[in-house]
Amino acid sequence: MSFDSFNLHPHILANVYALGYKTPTPIQSQSIPPVLLGKDVMGLAQTGTGKTAAFTLPIIQRLITGPRSGVRALIVAPTRELAQQIHDTFVKLCYGTRLRSMALYGGVNIKSQIKKLESGVEIVVACPGRLLDHVKQKTINLSKIDVLVLDEADQMLDMGFLPSIRRILTHLPKKRQTLLFSATMAYAIDELAYEVLHEPVMIKIGHSAPATSVKQALFPVASHLKSRLLIKILRKTNIESVLVFTRTKHGAKQVAGKLEQAGFRATSLQGNLSQNKRQSAMNGFRNGTIQILVATDIASRGIDVSAISHVINYDMPDTVEAYIHRIGRTGRADKMGEAFTLITHEDNIEVRNIERVLGNRLEQCKLEDFDYAA
């Protein structure tokens, strides 16, 4: 299958090929046709599978010939980074169509957002909190929405956004197309899908296992030696771009500080940073001036960097789904990747759960020149 088979508008198709897209990914090939037909869709797929283009392309196709009379497509995302990433994708794929997109999220001046809304946009990508700020101030009109997308719905529920989503829904037309995308399928997601979707097409892509392009390894270590072992692993590994996961914001800041002291080009991405610092960290990681980004699961949503060579779990994730989601950040775009996890005795139960889902034992590694008894 090629993108030509979707019968997209020539402007859209030209933008697709100009961006280097060659053939649709599985989530795109299965989602785009029913979305183009106006059906509600629930898509389950890990990060890196092409979900963003799976809804941006048919949305642009739908809007390109319609009226330019206000906001017609609303995409709700859990984090500022993801909202900006989706907006950037719309801008690139809308080139030459005269469709206008904007991102709404906190941490930036609301007055500039109001001015942009007043100038007229057809597509809004928003975080729930800032969107409701605009609704409250009556600076955005959601009564003409044709398409609603809830992206990374599992993360939005984890962050406590369900009440906000329900409030947003009360301001939307009941007759609309709704698309819901999630990396995991929990009970809460099923409940939300029942609330917002009408006879949806269900699509599930590679949901229960990580990509075969990711080599996985476990590194047993005592808790107090984690930072030393991490530094040792980084020095002994041929790294290009590394994403390190911690459980807490404080942990991300602390680990990044130790890596900087050890001479690495590292920084943290966590919720306490200002928007400018978050954007600076993201830009540096994308362009290579920052080699190692230390982040929490929540802060990492929206990191769309295909050249990540390694993912390192400094802290073991809480669930198997979170583990699979994390390591899916490497081994993308036809490249091989490596995922290392530092484990303590307290992590043994979660390790067994992961191995049971994967169907095989994970390799456990020890460095010969590291003092594990220190």
C-alpha cells in the first residue's frame, strides 16, 4: 500500500512525500480509511508507530474543501511537548492548503493565544487545562467542531484529566467524529471510549510486545550504586542519543546533575521547568547539542526523536505496559536500538511480570570492572 491509495488531495500528498514519508505504517494503513469515511476510531499503538499522521492526514483531507469559519478540528493532548509536536505536524502537512493550526497550552502568555484565535484558525491542538481557560474566558468557540481527537488518552487519565475532558465534551457538538488513541488499554480507557465513541472501529497494533529492533538487557545493582553504574555503562557504550527514565521529577533533576558533573551533555525534562526551559531541553535533544535527556514518563510524552540509540530505565516502571512504551522510544525508523534497565531486589516481581508477557527471560549483565560491593 502507498499513500496514493488513500486518494488524498494533491497538496496533502505532495507534503507527505516532501516530508520523506514512503509507505504507511500499520496504524496509518488501518486507521486512515475508516477516518476518511467519517467513522469513530479507537487506535491502540505504541509510541513511534505513526499515530500522529494517522489522524492528521484524514483531518486535513476533511477540512480542505470545507468552510473556513472557525475551529473545526480539536486535538486534546496531555503535555505541552506533545501538543507542540502535533501542531508542528499539522503545519507541515497543511502547507499550501491555507488551513491554519495553533497549539494551546500553559506556561505561555494567554493574550498572544487569544490574538491568534481571533485571527482565525481551523485546527486547535490543546492541553486540557489551557483549553478550559479559553472556554471560561469565551475566547474560543467549540460549537463548530467536526472532529475531536483524544491523543495519548491513557496518559491523560493517569494525569487526572478525566474531569477536564468531560467538561470539554459538554462544549462540543454531539454530532461529530471522535478519534481516541492510546498506548495502553486499561479499564478507564475502555470506560472513556464507551462515553465518547459511537460504533467505533477498533484498531490494535503491536500492543503487547516491544519492537524486535530493540535489544534489551537488565543490570542488577544496589539502589545506592545506580548513579555510578549508569555513568559506567554510558562510558563503556557507543551511545548517540540517550533517553533516561526516572520515577520522579526530583530524581530526573538529580540524575541529570550527576551526569553533567561526570562530563556528559545532559539535562532533565520535568514538570517543574518553565516552558522556555522545557522547549530548550527538547530542542537541544533533537539537534544533538544535548546527548542525554533524563525524564519522567509524563514529561517524556511528545518526545518524537527517531535517532534515540538507547533507552535506560534508571528506575523500573510500574507496569509492563509502561516498560514496553518506554523502550519503544528506541529502535525506530528501521534502526536498531538498545534498552537497559537498572534493577534492584525490589524490582524482581516486575521483572518476572515483564518476562512473562514477553515470553522469554531477559539477559542480565554485570560489568567486570565495577565495584558492586562499594
